[in-house]
Amino acid sequence: MSRRSSTASKPKPRSGRKRSTPPGGRILHFDAFSGIAGNMVLGALLDAGLSRKDLVADLAGLGLPHQLVVSKVRRGALAARYVDVRTGKGKTASAKRDRAHRHGHGHAHAHGRSYAEIVTLLEAAALDDSVRTRALEIFEALGRAEAGVHGIPLAKVHFHEVGAVDAIVDIAGAAIGLARLEIERVSSSPVALGEGMAEMAHGRLPLPAPATLALLKGVPTVPAHVAWETVTPTGAAILRSCVDEFGAMPAMTVESIGYGAGNDREGPTPNVLRAVIGRTAGLTRDRIVCLETNLDDLVPEHFDHLMERLLEAGALDVSIQHLQMKKNRPGFLVRVLARPADRLPLSQLLFAESTAIGVRASEAERVM
């Protein structure tokens, strides 16, 4: 894979314009019937055909002392791959993953990294451009969720478990896997959520963890009926940043199937994430949401700014049409096409960046 020098400029935020899967393009579907975590994603991709040799070689570009430990395990009736990370001091991440993730705030901690430090690390890493951009997107989503939960600016977010070497490897590894496997589109089933309470850095907090729940806004979920953390903040951030649609497995010719193991838990279902990789035979379909608002006082020169903000926030398309409104006043119809999971954030942006006082939302099927 091509590498970029560490002096290259910072990637721009994702525009939100997703490519339609071309005929024969590769699709990845996550079956998150037992939740999702960063190491479960890595394990599932490796089990589905990602070369461990390539993954290790690409992760070396991070410049972080670590060893990737991949083992074959059983979770219930299923064989799966479990991924662990050993740091330069020989410590493993499994014990940390077995506890609920601790979340960021503005104070310094010896075993964490600030959001700014992680951004600097990824910008300087010898990674493929697409991998770097996706990893930065995932950490930005995670950082914004943490900032919102704790009521602090993004720049002051400091990660505990999430900022450790194992989570950086999980997120960069997921981005590497998608690039290496040439995935054009990612879908996911509704995500199974555990319940109960967990000990975290700020005391006992309810599950799903606050940052996890913030990242799952607009994402379809189902109860897992277990009293432990099924979705980690890292897993939720990967879903938020990488998944194009949520629902049943799309039409495809299946090529490979992988199972990524979480920690060994007692429960009604095996604690694994299933990844299904296949190719489209031609046309595909998904669901989108159409957001519309009528404005009779929009300054046309402002539309360029409004469109840019909406696309940066994940809109698939933004358009404007001329209207003749009541009392023959000229006006504009602003139409935003987006993934259903982005309905509320983009609606909030329309209220914040325009004079809208109401937004109409309707879902539709899209054929690609």
C-alpha cells in the first residue's frame, strides 16, 4: 500500500458523500447480535481473510511498541479469532477489555493520551492516506462523544482505556482491514446492547456507557438480555464512522465469513461479532432519509456555507429549489439526503445554520 510522509497536511473532514457500490463491488456486513468492540472487529476481519502479515506490517507504521496476539478460541458453539495487544512492557489488553471502558475528561493520566496527541500520532504515522483519514474520523467521533458527555471542548478530551495502545491499534487496524479487503460499502445489523451497571473511572455508571450511547444516536439497537457491556466506545465509534446502512444483510454473493471473539462471557448467545464479505451482482438498495425545510428569508450567498457544513456532517446530498410561498413571497426548499442514523444531527445543523423553524423527515428506498 502506498505510504504518505509524516509532513503531509491534515486530511479534511469527511464530506459524507458515499460512493454507490459498483457492480461486483465488495460489501462487508457486520452481524452484531452480541455487540461489537474494536478487537472483535479485528478478529472478524482476520477470520474473514485479512492477511495477518499485511496487518502487522501496516500497523508498524504507527510507531507504537506492541505485539499483535491472535488466537483461535471457542465462544459457545462457535470457533472464532481473539485479538489481543501486548505493549512494549509485555502487558496485555485483555484484562483492560474485561472491565468496562473508562472515559475521557480534562485531567492528565499516566496511562492515557489526549485527543490532540492521538491526532498528532496518526498524522505522523506511515499509513496509507485512506487508512489515516478513516482512523482520524473514528477518533474524532469518539472524542466528540466524550466531549459532549463531560461538557468540555474536544481539545480538552483525555482518553483513558481508549487512548491506550491497544485501542489505537484496534481503530487503525479496522481502517487497514477495510482498505486491504477493498471494501466498498459497510452495513450492519441492529446492535445488541447489554444492561446493568459498571465500574468506571468516575464511579458506577449505567450501561451502555454514556459515550457509547451518544455514539449510537440514530442507530437501531436491540436488547442483548445480558448484564455486561456488549458495545464498547471504540466499537460504537467504528460503527458510527464506517457503517453506511443498518438493517438486514444486503443482497450479495457471499465470499467469506469471519467470527471475531470478545471476552468469554456466560450468556444466551456466543460473544462474537460475525463479518460477512461478498460482492454485489448489480443494483443494490438501501434506506435513506430526506430532510426538507422551506425558507423565505435565506440569503442565497449563505447557501454555500450551509451546504458545506451539511456535507461535512455526513449528508449524502444537499440541494436547493426555488419556491413561490404564501403571499407570493419567493423562497427556497432545502433538501438533504442522508443515512437514517444521521437524521437528528443533520436536523440540528439545519436549525443552527439556517433560519429553519421546522424540518420534515421521510424515509425512502434508494436503488443504486
